[in-house]
Amino acid sequence: MSVGDTGSLFARCQRFALGYSGLRVEVNRLLGNAARSPESITEARQLAERVRSMNDDIASWMASIPDELRFKTVCWMPEAEARVREGDGYDQAEAYPGRVDIYPDFVTAMAWNVGRVSRLILASLDIRLAAWIHAPTDYRTTSEYEASRRICEHTISEIIASVPYHLGWRSSGQTLGQSGVSGFACGEEGTHKALPALFLIWSLTCVKNHDIATEDQRAWVKGRLKFIANEIGLKYARIVNEVS
């Protein structure tokens, strides 16, 4: 796979997205309609195995992506610096405390985030199934929940680390969106571009609505969606920002 060959990378992540969509339909059907019985619990356990298997497939795919299509960490945003720059909260901050990553191009960055969103949704399905299988036991005491929680925390931090790149954040005089192979995905270079921001809306929405996201992360993500709506002009971001 060459640097410019993002088609196969994008196609693979889309297949994962189709896969989790089918699993979500099956989980919703089972949990919404089936009475608890030995047969339905067995079916739920089998579904959970398929959910975890797909998550493992995505993790293996991500580990196999060649170096020329991987992200690189360009800086770390200290918590104190983020607060000093933007005030007491994070809703106005351009970068969330922690890693800031850069990608070869925006299509590649989008492919990574589609894979990450797939893992977030699969982990949520696994948690729902665990809660149903182990009821009335508190699902948060189960090994399934602990494994899914770790996946979600790691995945959310990786999505957040990609956001400044999509939105052209400047760090030490360098515009992250102008780095890498192709710079902005199309058109003339500029600080803010609509296409990279459009790529980002679904990922931010999933983080905003995810139970494992912290309140600070949620506030920062909502601030980025507001920025996309008001400063970049993609009003759809305002609509999804208002939906729980």
C-alpha cells in the first residue's frame, strides 16, 4: 500500500462500519424483544462473541497499517496551558490536554476515525449485552465492562488527538493541516476547511454521546462542534451538538 493509496484503507474501514451496523440491528432486536431465557441468554453470549471478534479484527487491522499511513504525535498539550490559553474550561480550547497527532492526509485520518468509531460502538454493544446477560448484577463489576471501558478510554483519546489536525490548529507557528503528503484534501490551503471538518462531525458526535467520555472531554467536543458550525459554516454540526 503506497502513501497515495488510501482507497483500500478507506474501503476496509467502511466494511467494518457496515459490520457493526448489522450487529447493532441484531443486538437491538434481541434486547428489545426477547424474554430472558436460557436460549436468549445463549444467543446474547454468541452475539457478544461476534462483537468482540469484530473489535479484535479492527484492532489487528489498525496494527497492520503501514508506517506511511500512520499518524504521528507532534506535541503534547499540558492541562495548565490549555486552561491558561482559553480560560477555566475546555469548551473554547483548540487542543485538548494530551496528545496532538498528525496524519499523511485527511482521507487517511478519516479512515482511522471510522475504525475508532466502530470500536466505540462495538464496545457499547458489548456493555449492553453484558448488562442484559448478568442482570440483576451490576454490569460495571463485570470483566466485560472493564475490558470495554479500557477500549473506549483509549479510543476516545485517539479521536480527540486527531481533531486539531482536521481543524488546522497552529502549534509553534506550524499549521497542522498543511503537513503531510497532501495538505488539505481539496482546494486552496487555508486555516479552516469545510471538507476536513465534515469528516470529523460523526466522530465528535460519537464521543459527545458516549457514556465513557468524561465531562471535560464532552465539553471540549461540544465546543469543537460549535466551532465547526459557527466558524466553518457547517450548520449540521449544530444540529448534532444539540442531540443527546
